[in-house]
Amino acid sequence: MTRQYVPRRHSTNSERSPEERARAAAERAARRGEDAPAPETFLGRATTPPEPAPSEDFHVERTAPVEPQPEPEPEPELPPAPEPDLEPEPAATTDGSWFEEPEPEPESEPEPPEREMPDDPFGPDDAVADPQATQEFRPEWDDDPEPAPLPRRTITAARTRPLPPRGPSRPLPQRGARRPPPPRPHPGRPAGAPRGRGGRRVLALLALALIAGALWLINATFQPFHDDPTGAVAVTVPTGSDAGRIGEILESAGVVESARLFEANATVTMRRGKLRPGKYQLPRGMSNGAAIEALMQGPKVKVVKTFSFTIPEGRSRRENIPLVDKAFRGDYGKATSAPRFLRAARRLGAPRSVRSLEGFLFPATYQMITGASASDLVERQLAAFRENLATVDLSTARRRNLTRYDVLIIASMVEREAQLPKERPLIAAVMHNRLKQGIPLGIDATIRYQINNWSRPLRVSELERDTPYNTRTRRGLPPTPIGNPGLSSIKAAANPAKAKYLFFVRKPGKSGEHAFSSTNSQFERDVARYQASRGGP
């Protein structure tokens, strides 16, 4: 609460006569219960009270009237108090004298009760109430003329509003700067959760996956980059078969890759009801659109000309090169070493060190389109090897730490040594037992493969030459297969017979049977018997 300096209010002598002033003073004394005052001196000048009424009890002696003194000049305006908390200085009177306000009574003494005062035209009611005054206003009257009013000034301490709490890293707000609105929470994330790039990256990856899946589906259905078909196969479409059933028949025969994609192509192109039943001669590996066009033309139309080509079991690729080059376009030797076919062989178990498809060129009879190339035949051989290898149980070979490529090498030697199907598991058992005991295999067919000699007898120098393919001088398996085995030899190499044989030799005669033994003495007797049958020493 602030304190103010309030100037006193003075009366003007010209307003009332001395009699009136005396009468007013008597009335005030009567109201206060005091005796009538003597002639008062206001501000240093004596005044004469009003003459009392004539009475018999006392005599009134009149005195000479006091000459009125000239009115002093009004005092200049006083400056406002420098500090609101200080008490106001005493006001100066018109004649230079000073008077002080009565000091406030102690707080401990109770204030006298206020008395009801009658209406007084010259009382406190004439004073102007100051709503900002800090002290009670009590007017005082005197005979001096009222000086010029002092300026009234109220000094109020400025009120400051505390600033909101701020953290150490929060910048101070600037006047006139607008604060940015708080970020709205993401609809898919709770309020207050930090934003990150993980959600956007996941959405981008999902979008890319959907696009890639759609592109793959379109390519697999319409096959705009499909390779040329190879071979031919007889297909019979029963009467009343729908597109789904026809697709299953074509997929089982190898004409198309997927029955569902064939049906999807026929449905999208509005050709489901135009497929005609009957007996067809269709090539393998056709695109969905080409197979639909062929079935729309009917079975009377001759689609392609084909021929059969047989590759014997066990023969090496060098032995087959002259035969294949006569029946197909291109070079069979180069096709069996092409990088794209080598990559396919590595997916089937071939190590990266191999430089040819020896062992993966599955022997069988193939129905080929007239004018097919050697690469078409190689592709068909790899596909046949993949299909046949999937039917072989390799669990026994894995327990013996043998890879698929090791099984293929053993199968190629079994194919060269065995002439009777029943002996293949026994010959494979001899090879497994010798490998387990660290005994050289002693297979002469490996030497013949290296020198490419499959007809004339081997020389002693060739048998004693130390090479990776000489299984007489080196232990373990040769680096590569020595031919292309069939399915029976592959199964025998993966699951040999449970026998303890370590030796085998041809029996006398032309039966093609072998004599198996577990000891070296029995093997020497079997060898002598075989040499005697041939007329040797």
C-alpha cells in the first residue's frame, strides 16, 4: 500500500467575516463540550469574537478593532515529495509561520468513538474526498487566504509479474515474437512419443516389396522374356476340363512352369473357354501364352517336329562331344563350360574350382525339337539332374562327412566298374570302406579318364605316374567325376551296402560279375584266377 502527500486545505479570509468565524468556533466548542474560546489568533493575527447579547450579569467592554494587515503573496507551489514512504513536511502558513500535524496516537491506545455531527456548511463535508489518500483527511480552517493548491501526486511502486520457470537450455522469449504452436500428435502414434525415421523406412520397404511382388507376378504370368521351348511331349486334354485342370496336366508334363499362372493368364486374357480338348504334341518349357494359343488351335494342328536323342550312362562329356555335335547346332564342349551353366551347377553342389559340368550331364533319352542347339540339350540335362537328385537320400553320406559332389564322384567310378545293377551297392561299399581306412582306391578308370583312353590296355608307365587322378598312388577321391552317372549309381554311392569288403576283381568269363573279398590273401587268389582265364602269367 502506498502513502501519499496531501496538502492542507486553507480557508480564505475574504469568504467570512470575523464575527462569522468566531461564531463558528463557538459552535465547534459547544459540540465538543468545551468552553467558548477566547478571541483566537489564527496564523499569528488576533480576531475579535462576536459581540454577546446584552445582559445584566456582565459588561462587555469593546476594544478597538485591529487594523487588517495586508494579505501576503501566495506561496509558490511546493515540489512533490521525493519518496512516497517519507512523512510529509509541515505546511507553511501565509505569514511564514509553521504548524505541524498532530502525531498519530500509539496503536495501543484506543481511538475515541466518533460523534455524530450536525450538518455544517463549513465542516468536513465541504472537503473533497480523495480515494487515493493514505491518511484520514481532516480540514483545518484559518483566517488566512487560501494559498495556491499544491500539486497532488501519487507515487505507486510498479508491480512486476514473475516470469514462468524456464530450463537452462530454453531461450528467453522475445517481445513481439510468436511462439510456434505445439506439434500435433501423429494419429498412429501416442502423444509424447518421439518421432523417428524407423516408421518411414518400414513403409518405404513395404511399398518397394509390394511393387517388386506385383512386377514379379506380372512377369511370371505373361512371361515376356521366356526362353525358347525344347523337346516335345505328348499331352492329352480330357473333354470337359477347365483351365485349372488343363494347367495341372501341362505342369506335370513339363509344358508350363505353373498351373496357377497358366490359369491366371487364361482368365485375364478372357480365353478360359476357348481351350480345346484332344491329344497334343507340345514342346517342354513353353510360355503360358504360347501354350494357350496351341490349345486354342486344336489337336489337328501339328505344332513342332521333334527327334529323340539318347546319352548313355557313365560316359564322359569328351566321349559325348562327337555324338552331340552331329545332332545339334553349336559346340557341346563349349556349352558344357559356359558360365551360366556353371553357376547352375554350383547351386547343385559343384565347388567353385570346377571348369566343366562333368558329372551333372544326366544321361537319359531326350525328346528334342528339330534344329535345337547343344545349349538346349545341356539345359535339359541339368534340369533332369536336378529332378533326379531330389529323389536321393543323402543322410548316410552326410554322417560320413561326404558332400553331394563327393557322392557324385563315387557314383561316376561305380558306373564305370559295375556291369550288373545288383553289384553297384557292393562296389560302392568297397570304396567307402577303403576311404574310411585310408587305403588307396586303386580304380584304373580314373587313369583312363585323365588320358582319355577307354579301349586299349594301360601301360605300366601310365599306372605308375603320380597324378591327381591316379588312385593307385594317391589316397582319397579324384578331383572331379570321371563320367556322368545315372540315378542307380548315385543312389548306390549315397547308400552303399553294409559289407566289409575291401577288394573286388573280375571273375573269369563274360558274365561281368566280380569277386569280392575282405582279406588280401583272398584277393590274390581271385586275381590269379582272373589272369589264368585270360592266358596270362
